[in-house]
Amino acid sequence: MYPLGQIAFDGHGVLMRENAKGIQEVLRRIRGEFLEMPGLRLTAEQARRLWRLDQKACDAVLGALVDARFLARTRDGAFVRDDHNSPHP
């Protein structure tokens, strides 16, 4: 995966390595969605459509949020808010 400060996305979801400002905006938006909707559960495909990211960009940002322990991946591959205490079905 990519460390949070080393990846960025342009307005079309294209992965870039030099501008950290774009990734911060995408991360802020995704974190906000998961915080505003506590039961939110998305597959990678649903996340790509919701945030209009290409596969590579979406995989990178979701992976970074899992690595940061903000999100967790369920056994069936969905992404949910990581509450650090309960197992994820």
C-alpha cells in the first residue's frame, strides 16, 4: 500500500505521487462519509462509484485507511469503520 502522505489524485481519480493535497481531500471526504453514517458498509466497487475513483486510486486510498486502522475489511471484503474492539463479520 501507499503511505498516506505519498499519494494524491487529480480530479479524474488518476494516481499521482507528487501532490499530497489531493489525497488529503479524498481522505477527508471518505472519513467524513464513514463518520456521518456509522453503519456504512461498502464494497470496493461501491466505493469506486460513490467517490468516482478509478480502481487503482480507490484501492490505494481504502488500503491506506485500513493500514491507518480507520477502516477494517470484513470477511466478505466490504469496508466498514474500524471500532478496534469487535470482530468484523
